[in-house]
Amino acid sequence: MTRILIADDEALVRGGLRMILTAQPDIEVVADAADGEEAVLLAARCVPDVVLMDIHMAPTDGIAATERILAERNETRIIMLTTFDLDEYVYRALRAGASGFMLKTTPPRELAEAVRTAARGDALLSPSITRRLIDHYTATASVVGNPGLAELTVRETEVLRMMALGLSNREIASELFVGEATVKTHVNRIFAKLGVRDRVQAVVLAYQSGVAQLRR
């Protein structure tokens, strides 16, 4: 079972998310919080696998709560929820360590799959957000080095570039004519060598370091 914590300052939203997710046989909602401060406390107490976190909460907003939760338990995956598809919130959320970013208008059937995706450790970004994220980092960030890049094998570097293009493990396996389990092993080794926690951080590093380049 994937354990979920819901954090949103609107009771109707919390109730709706709970109803959608508890209908799934492999998902358990362990708690819900009405603000960021409560989310931090409940995350420590309930140890969820995934947190659905509203960005706009007071007095502690979702981004501050995300930073505090991940400081205590880095394994937790956090999906940021908002009604606004704005760059400012995307960048702040990802810098805080969020594993994904979703609009509250996301269809119910996609929400459960998003939770499963985050629980697996995969990035959760819509294609439009991914493109703007890459554009932002390649346009504004100076080249960043990482000692772990030199430790990557030729195949691991190839897998990292494919990840940066947005390919899933299954798609990478098809491109390389190997099993999906083999790709997953490569991905986990890439994470370990680069010192990153998930696909989002790995992809950002790939573009910042110049290992991957944006296709126009």
C-alpha cells in the first residue's frame, strides 16, 4: 500500500482528494492537514510515502513545509498542487525538493496514477512544464559540475541523456533493446553516483552540466 498525506487549506478539496484516493485498492490516505505546519507534524508522525501538498497555505505554505519534511525524511515524495500553472511556483517547488507538480484540475483517474508514479521515484511533470523548466535552466543557469558525472559509465550517461529527453524506463529499454529492470538498475546507479534523489534532480543536473542539450 502507498501511504498518502493530503495537505490543503480547503476542507472540500481535502475531502475530494481523500474520496478519490481511498477508492484505489493500493492507496491508503493516512492523514490530512489543513496547513503547512500541520503537514510537517503529521508527516513526522504518520511517515507517508507521498504527500499531496497545496502550495498556497498560511501561515506555513506548501513550499516551506516541503523543505522541512524532506529535511527530516528525504525518502518522502511530495507532489505540489496548485490552481495556477505559473513558472514561479514550478521552480520554487522543485528547488524545495518536490518530485512533481500538478494542477488541481487534473482528472481523478490521473491523480491516482500520479501518486503511483511519485511513489516509484519517477518525476511527475507535464510536458509543458518540463519544456519550460528545461528552457529556464538552460537559459539562466551557468554550467554546473558534479564529481559523480565522471563516474558514470558510457551506458549510464546514455540513459541519463534519454531521461533528460523525458523518456520513461520502458521507453529507454525499448531504445536500448534491454529489459526494463536493467534500465531501472542503471537509473538507480545514476542517482547514487550523482547524489540526487529522483528524476527531476537528475534531469536538471543533466542540462545544467551540459551532458544533455535541449532539442529545438
